[in-house]
Amino acid sequence: MTEHTKKRPKVVLVGAGPGDPELLTLKAVKALNKAKAVLYDALVNESILEHAPNAVKLFVGKRKGAHAYSQDEINDLLVEYAEKYEYIVRLKGGDPFVFGRGKEETDYLETFGIRTAIIPGITSAIAVPAAIGIPVTQRTVTESFWVITGTTSSRKLSEDVKFAAKSSATVVILMGMGKLAEIVSIYKQNNRENLPIAVIQDGTKTDENSGVGTINTIEAIVEEKQLTSPAIIIIGNVVNGHKSALTYFKESFMDDDFIYQNLNINP
């Protein structure tokens, strides 16, 4: 292949879903099968990497207080790996465009003439509540839902929480565990002490843990159950219908041993 006919390198941003490796899309599996290199984040279930048997793997995850690389370094690594391996996957937890900085990365790559593509993933904002029987919308209960980042680029709680606390919408807060006390305070200022709230840690994974209460009680529940990040916060009357993850899956797949085995759940 001559220099003139050589294809430009390509980076595919792939959403890895909320944690359960079986919630990966078929299109994502195909991209991973083809990849020559995979750069993956901290929230990615590492068993998903088995779909890329011939790829070089590089962990570039960022978690509170522990960054393998800065975002600028990740951007440069994407360019370097794309030029070296020609077809690479950038694997992100959830969906790349839901607080995943996916657009920043594609914009940067395209300034170098590198082709990009997006394979959406199942976002934890919807899937994690659903996994314990909490719908983000429900007729006669709520007509809309907000998905808000708990920590902005300035490391502060989003101002949108103050507006959301005044509405009847379901509110899903990602990356908000460090701001839970502040969130609770905002809802109390709006006289919503008895509003149901759930905190779900490691949602859809085998080690999932959760706590459900009200605005008044949730901080004590989180402390009692030692819930930490990564977790999502769901606020609203839809939380009233929750079930434990074990109960939900048992009732949904009562006669399906295959499902039980793959979820590591003992009926």
C-alpha cells in the first residue's frame, strides 16, 4: 500500500455500559474484535477486554484522587496510538457522550486528520436504577427526568441541582457522592425532607450495593452501608417501587438458569 492509498487511522469511541459485561452492544463487540489497541477507563469492567484478544491494552482511567493520565495526556496518547496501530478503540464506561468527555476527544483527534466514530453505550443513569426496579419515568408519578453531574470541571456541585430540587422530575446525579451532604441540604431548603432517594454503588455488577431512604435519612444509610464511589444518586417518587437487585433478577428470570449463571446470582 502506497503512502497515497494508505487509510487514515481511525479511533472508535465505544460505550462499555454501566458495569455488567453482558450489557455491551453487539456493535461494540465487533469494534473490539477488530481493534489493534484499546485505551480504557476506570469504570470499564475489565472482562470486556476479552473481546479484543489481539489488541494492545492501556489503562488510562481517572478516579477521584488517582489519575493514571491527565485528559491532555490521554488526548495525546489517542493520537499516538492511532497513528501507530491505525484502528483503535477508546473504551469508556456508560456512554461516551454522557459526562464522558467523548466530544472533547473526537474534536482533538480530528484536528490531526484522524477519523472518529461513536458507538453509544447503555448509560448508567437509566440502566442502574432499572436494574433494581426503579424507572426514571412513570405515568402519574413523573413526566421527566434530569441527569446532572455532581461535580463540575471547577469541582463544584452543578447549579442545576438547585433548579431540579424545585421540580417534580426524577433527578439522577452522577459523580455526586462527594457532594451528598450538599445535595441533601438543597432539598431540605425546598422542604422536601421526605422525598425518596436511592444511592446505588457499582450498579449492575455482582458486587452492587445500594441504600434507599429519604432526604432526611440517606446520609445515615450511606454511612451504615459504607457506600462509596462509583455510585449514582436517584431522587424522586419513582424510588418507592425499588427492589433489591437479587429480587428483581429472580422475579424477571425465574426459570432461566443461563441468566442466573451469567449474572453470578444463585436462585
